[in-house]
Amino acid sequence: MMTAGIGNNAAGALIASGRWAEADRLLAELILESPTNFTRYLHLLELELAVGRGQTERAADLAATLRESPEDPRLFGPLHMCLAEQALAAGDLAVAAAEVTDGLAALSGADLAEEEIRLLAVGARLAADLALLPATARPRDIPDGWDQLAASFAEKAGLIVAEHGAGQPDLAAFGAVAANEEARGLGRDTREMWRAAAAAWQAAGRPYWEAYARLREAAAASKAGRREQATRALTACQHLAAELGATPLVAMASELARRARLTPGNG
């Protein structure tokens, strides 16, 4: 029988590499076999899958269970990150901001580089979305201190990469995402920036994040009038997201295609 810790790592690796159906099966087995006090970490991986797939009711049930767990930055940092991603996909930016704020507070003082940089990347995405809204459309219930906190996301991500990034391509790729999101919020992101991030995720074997970078590459290319490049990038995004079953990403790609009048192929 696989030990709980090894099984947790194996399931996490399957999720990261896009083998979500295999991760489902392994998690189901592990939850039956693992000690009760360890199953919360397995439920956290199930939550990541539910959010990636857009399974809102399943995610809500898992989150409710996880919130009853003892305080643990390894649990609550990623929990808030998942819920921030879910809120972003639903367009609930105020809830996303609260989750990012709470997640960073949960990780404060903990030496958890990957958990922190991923939350910073999600926060930078949210900050860009907020910056691009008309002032009249900005939610009124954004947490106090959000703008000051958000201004530090890309810089903090860069510091994590500088300190811990050697031999860890995921950290470097998350750092690139955070920097690109900061540029997007200022209207300065480019197709080349996102294409480089997508290549980094491809090299790291992380198709979900590659799909997201391709989506942003397509948007930046379209903004620059590079319709052929935009269509190629969007096709790549849709293919990766559909293979994963990442419904929210598929929806974002479809919305970009509609808004930019692009016609992705089957590439």
C-alpha cells in the first residue's frame, strides 16, 4: 500500500502534469486508506481539481470541510488560493481579493515558496483585472489595504524566484506570470512576454498554466493587431483546456474569441 505522504505527492504530480482522471482515481483510493488527519490534504487536491473543472458545488462542499481543519499554512494558503481562482472565474473580484488577502496572511512567516508564489501570481492576475475595469465598475467591497498589497505582488514573486528558483522551473514560471500580470494591468504586456511564459510552462510539463499563458498571449496578440498569431495561441489554449476538462479556461477562451472575432482551429 502506498503511504499517505507518497500518495499525496503522486496525486499532486498527476494534477500538475494534466493527468486529472488518474489523479481522481488515486485520490479516491488514498482517501479510503489514509489516516483521518491526513485526508484533509487529499481533499485539498480534490478542491484544486474541482476548481480547475468549474465544479462549483463540489468545490463548495470541499471548501466547507477544509475550513473546519486546524490552522496550518500548508493547508490554508492553498485553500485560499483555490477559492481565489474560483472567484476569479466567476467574476467575483471582491471575494477573490478577500481570499488572496487571507491566503497571504495564512502563509505569513511560513517558508513555503511554491505556495506563496502561486498565490502571488493569482493575486497579480486579480490586480490586473481590477486595474483594467472602469472606475465605476470597481467593486466597492474590496478589502482595505488591497491596492498597497497588490502593488507588491510581482516584486515579492521576483524575490522568491531569486532566492529559491534555482532548479525549480515552476517557481520561475510563476514569477514570470506575476510580472506579466503586472504589465497587463498597466496595458504593457506583449505577445512575446506571454509566449515566453507559455514556453516555460510547457517545459515544466504544466498544461493548465500553459493554457492560461496561451490565452493571455492570444489577447495580447489581438490587441496588437496580430490576428494570425492570436488565433494560433487561442487554438493552443482551447486544445489544452479541453483536454484537461478545464471548463472555466474553455469559457474564457470562447469569450476572447467572441470579443476579438477570432476563429480558432482544431490545432
